[in-house]
Amino acid sequence: MEGKYISLITYTKKGDPIATPVWFVEKDGKLYALTTAKRYKYRRINNNPKVMVAQCTYRGNVIGSYVEGKARAFTGEEVLPIKKLFKKKYFSSRFMFRNIEGKDKTYGMEITLV
């Protein structure tokens, strides 16, 4: 997937879709996003791994069609190589990671497109 942002649709416990624009990177045919445990998208993925993704603008305006996927949340050592990819793709992510380290733990989301 091209671009800097994807619209990530996750689902509430009731099944309601919620779209959020997020930064992403690709590795081995999968998409990855980073967040903190306090963010609801991370909690929703833990409850329901079904997601939809589409390329979008930074404001969340979708460019193209949504594609179905399955997400997996992870943390710990698995996050480190993904952070390195983010730092290469997004210069300002260097500052973001510096600000959240120690305050909130960084979590990853691996998205496999179906």
C-alpha cells in the first residue's frame, strides 16, 4: 500500500465500525502501525481482530477502496524492528517515540490483508 496514512477501521464490542487515520509501514507483505495501550483502537483489536484498511489523507479522507484484513496486537521485543522502520519512513516519529517512552508502553498492530 502506498502513501503515509491508512484509514484503519476497527470494531467495537457491539460491532460498530470506527475509522482512524494512522501511520503505517510495510514488512514482509504485512502492514504495521504503532500506538499505546491507552488508545481504543488497540483495545478494539484485542476484542475483535477483524479490520478494514484503505489509503487515506492525514485527515482520514479515504483514497481508494477498503480492503479486509485481520489484525494482531503485540508488544515487547517485537516492536523494536517496527519502530526502526517508522523512524526511516517518518522523520517526526523520532520525536514521538522519545515523548511516549516511559509514559506509555508502545504497542504494535500487525495487519494481514485478506
